[in-house]
Amino acid sequence: MDANSGRSDATDVKLNRTRITQLLADKGVTGKTAAADFLGVHRSVFDRWMAQKILPSLPVAVRIARRLGVTVEDLVEDREPVRDQVA
């Protein structure tokens, strides 16, 4: 969902809030203001991500993942396991 228009975009990423909280804690980052600062966003944006009122775009999710030292896949909620397709 676009932060300004409220519209959903095909490149929006639904984040796993529990996983992000865990990754931040692993880095010694606790509290919403510290988390927002660590991720390089305004506190209100971080709060809205965590409440899933807005969703970050794919490029922003990539930036978050890099900052946390994981892949975007590690941050995505409701991931389906990847399975090899048999021809």
C-alpha cells in the first residue's frame, strides 16, 4: 500500500513483524524510535509498517533486509515453502 495514496502496489511487501522485532533485538535495537532510526525511517512510518497500515515497497524491503543482514525472503510474512517442480 502506498504510504501517500493508501493504494496497494504489486511491489508492496507484507513484513513479518515478529521476525523483524527478533532481528532488531538480536542487533541490540529495542524500542520503536531506536528501530526506526536503525532502519533509517521516521518513527511514524515504522509504526505504520508494524501495524500493517502501510506496506514498504520492494526496494525499501531490500534496504531493510540489508540493514538487518538477512534476505527479503526472511522478512516476508506467510511465505510458502519453495518446492522443486518436477517436469
